[in-house]
Amino acid sequence: MTQTQKIAPCLWFDGQALEAAEFYTSVFANSRIDHIMRSGHDWPAGKAGDVILVEFTLDGVAHQALNGGPSQTFSEAVSLSVVCEDQAELDRIWNGLLAGGGEEVQCGWLRDRFGMRWQLVPRIYWQMIHEGTQEQVTRVMAAMFAMVKFDIAALEEAFDAGA
């Protein structure tokens, strides 16, 4: 792949870059592995022939997975946010990312089996937050804070309460 996207997230793994890229591309539509770069010689995090970098596309957006070794791990300070069109899409991606040992967190966040944080947000949530009155926004935010995974019906109920 010749990267045409100017900025692409580079995710750091400890020997699991290809496994992670294959996992992520299995969860999202319009996704693929674009290129696998292997080392021609031994290097600080591996041996000759090991995968160094995987370029992959998630739903049309370029990403990189680097086998950089154990010195850097994911933290709560960075997450990938996914806008979901409806509850079915949100549920499918949520369950996909949790497969194999992921962990639910709060407010639409989860941690996948590699430790990467994701937040799955329904598009209608953003519409409510941007277009609602202050009272509606307050009710939607209160409902969201009580959720682990977003529940669109509960958000709509909170938005419409008092109407």
C-alpha cells in the first residue's frame, strides 16, 4: 500500500502486530491487511523474518501495527472512537472487539484483548448532544454515564423525556 492518508495511527504491540491487525480487520467492514513488513535481520524486538510493521485499513482508514517490544503498552490516555449507525452495528462491533478476552469498561468504552481502548458511539448520540436543548443534553449525558455499552433506545427515551 502506498499510504495516501496524511496521518495514520500507529499502534505498538509486543509481537502481536499481525494477530491484532487480522483481528481488527475481521471486526470492521471495508477492512484489509495492506502490507506486512518483515525484518531482514535480527533487531531489538525480534529475529530475522519476524513481522516488524503491518499496514492495514479499518473501514477505509489507514492504520499501522508495530511490533516494538514490551517497553510501551496501551493506556487509558488513548482510544479509538467508532461512530455506529444503529444498535445492531454497535452490538456487532462491541461483541467482535470483546471476543477472545476483551473487557467492558464504561460509557461506551471497552478494552480489547490486546489492551487497546475503543469507544463505540451511536451517531444519534452526537446528533442529540449537538442539536438538543440544554435540558435534553443533560438528560442524555446522565443516561450515558449510567451505561456500559450505549443503548440507543434509552438515549432516545432520555432525550424525549418531558416532551
